[in-house]
Amino acid sequence: MSAGSDAPRPRVEVVRGAPTEEELAALLAVVGEEYTREAEEAVADETRPSAWQLTQRRLRTPLRRDLAWGRFAR
């Protein structure tokens, strides 16, 4: 995690026992590696358009004012 990141920092709290610094380091290494692997493999679900979006009409194209129409054309 970069120092300027706004993401909250992970917190480790020991609730029982008294682990040594080496045990905590090993725990953080294993958990950190697993987190990194999982984050790299994570894939977001592709969003599919809803039935409502599929049935919506497209916006009308703007009128072309340069073309004359009907018998009023010169």
C-alpha cells in the first residue's frame, strides 16, 4: 500500500497469547501474499443490459436544416 493512499490500513489485533515478532512477520507475509494473489485474479462480472435498456428507443437524429422538403423547396 502506498503512503499517500486514502485506503484504510489493515489492522492486526492479537486477542490471545503472545506471538513473537517472527510469528507475526510470518503471518503478515502469508496473509499479504494471499491477498495479493486474490486481488490479481479477481475479475468483475460483466454487466449485461437490462430488458428495459434493450427496448429503449434511440434518440432521434437532429433535423437537417440544409435540406428542403415538400413543395416549398426552391
